[in-house]
Amino acid sequence: MRKLVWLALLLAVVVVPFGAYVRLSHAGLGCPDWPGCYGQISPAHAADSILQAQALSPEGPVSPGKAWREMLHRYLAGSLGALIALIAWRAWREKRQCLPAGLLLAALGLQGLLGMLTVTLLLKPVIVTSHLLGGMAVLQILGWMALSPGLPPVAVPARQVRLAAWLVSALALQLALGGWVSSNYAALACQGFPACNGESWPALRFDHAFHLLRELGEAPDGSLLDFASLVTIHWMHRLGALLVSLLLLSSLWLGWRERALRPHLLCLGAAWLVQVGLGVANVLLQLPLPLAVAHNVGAALLLAVALLLRSRLRVEAGVARTSSVRWRLPSFNLRRAGGPGEGR
């Protein structure tokens, strides 16, 4: 089963960034139905329908290139789904890693539903963001299944374990915020760094920015989403990055005393530096497509390294038993202590 897990992981490393490329290149509606393309198995079979749609709206979401990108992503995702189903079957048959395999299978079913809704609901932001998170979850579970068995556990103080858990939680929240930025096309709402449009703290508007049930580009009342809401979405992602940075640097400082963790911490720090650099470069260079896709890849890598770090940490045995030792009454050996029976 280990080979199957590694094969699925390698395929997921392709599928998830390619999905980001499809979204960022505005090809998510290249085939506006699901699971086929205009009812056909491939864009080649639907060429006439695609050309007609492109003629009606030359700048619209449908073109031969966009259709092929969208369908290639579906073909790759379908192959990954078949591998995951096989992994789940093998796990239950061999009674190994049943929990992560079950989580994978559940995530697969949810991803299929979200993929369909992404197209049929015309890129509704909450569905697009959920689809991104689902793909990342599949990638993280596969990474944990493939890599965690080879990483030895390390005993550390309880506060370090809690800090690592907070870091993973903050990264997951930041990933959701990043998906919300992308699905609302708010990546360039703040020009410049670290200031936003020349302001150290821009005017924010939360009432429309995080309304989950609205349509793409629209406020809940049907009007266009105003610029202040886009700025709010972008700015919260920056604040999330600050929170992640503080937690990550604290983890590096606290964990450096453990020699066994230093290579892992170096990887964590390097992934963080790359991800921060990509985020700043995307703003300053006006979101070039290669850098935008690389920022998605960097987020997945950073979360994977942090999750594997948390999986390695164990609370020190002495710390775990402190409460029981504290209330234990002393015991005495009368013979060793010179009791009444000694010397008889």
C-alpha cells in the first residue's frame, strides 16, 4: 500500500497546483457543464459548441484552450480519485492506516460534489474556496500517510506541542483566507507593501466582505461588491500572515534546543521565507500567473511541514506524570530505614 500512497501523493502534487492554475487563468468555466464538456467526453468532441460560445463572447470564459485546461484537471482528479479508492480498499483489507484512508475517501466524495458545484453554481466564492480547501486536505492526508511513519517522535514540553497545534490551525485559517482572496479576485485590492494603497491601516468593511452566501462579485443585496470590501478581504489575509509568522517564529525559537528537530525546523523556516517572499512579490509585480500558482504550492508545502512537525511531537513523560507524582504519599522500607525488626 505504501507505493500506492506515494503514487497518489505525487499525482496530488500535480493536481492541486494545476487546479490553482485553472482557477487563476480564468478557465474554471471553460466547460460550463459537468462532468463532460458540452455533454461530450472531451473538448475535441465538443469543438463546435466551444467555438460557438467563444464567438458569442470572445473575452468570456469559454475557449478551446480553457476547455482543455479544465478537462485535463478533471481527468487528473478522476485518476487521483481512483487511486484513493484503491488505497482505502487496501487499508481496510490490511487493517492499516484505516482512519486516514477513511478521511481520504470522505474528502474524495466531498471534492467531487464541490467540483460539480463549482461549475454549476458559476464559481460561487464559498464553493470555490471550499473546493480549494478540500484539495489541500487530500494533499495533506496523503503527505502524512507517506512521510510520518519515517519521522521519529520527539519528546518536548507540553507548551511546545500546543504551539505547534496553534500553528497548524492558524495555517489552515490562513489558507482559507487565501482562497477567499483568490475566489473574490481581491489579490490586487491592496497596492504596495507593507502599506495598502498608501495607508498603514486602510478603511475596512466587514458586512459584505465575508458574507458566504453571496454571488461572485456581488454584495448580498445584489449590488456590486465595493472596493472597501475587497480591501478588507486582502488586508485580513495580510493580518493572518502576520499571526502565522509570529507563531512560526515562536515555534522555531522554542524548538531549536532539540537537536533532533533542527533539520525539520530549518525546512519549516525555509518554507516560510519562500512563502512570504512569494506573497510580497505577487503584490509588487501585479500577480503574475507563475508566481500566483507558486504561492498556492508554497501554502501547501508550509502546511505540510507544520503538520508533520506537530505529528512528531510528544509531551515529555515527566511532564505528563507531574499531577500524579505531586499527590503521591511517600513510602518507606522499614528494614532499610532501621525499623523495629532490624538486628533480630
